[in-house]
Amino acid sequence: MGIVSKAGDWAFKAFTAGLGITTIYLTATFSANVYKGLVWHNAQSKIEKEQSAEQAP
């Protein structure tokens, strides 16, 4: 194999490794954001329930 072929192989390996790392990062941040969203939503529901309980006679 020539030098150009080896350089192309390494470039492809680096590119695919970068895609793998990016996929793992995006999966982790997406999961964290879904969790934060669920926590926020539950907090909003509690606030609404407390406010409606205070207004009821």
C-alpha cells in the first residue's frame, strides 16, 4: 500500500471515530435533557396543584 492509501485509511478511521464520539455525546446530552424536562414538568405540576388548593375554599 502506498502512503496516500494509508493516509486515507487513517483519515477514514479518525472520521468514523469522531462520529462515534459525537453519537455518544449527543445520546448522553439528549438523555440528560429529557430527564431535566421531566423534572421541570413535575415541578410545574406540583406548583399548579398547590395554587389550585390555595384558591379552593
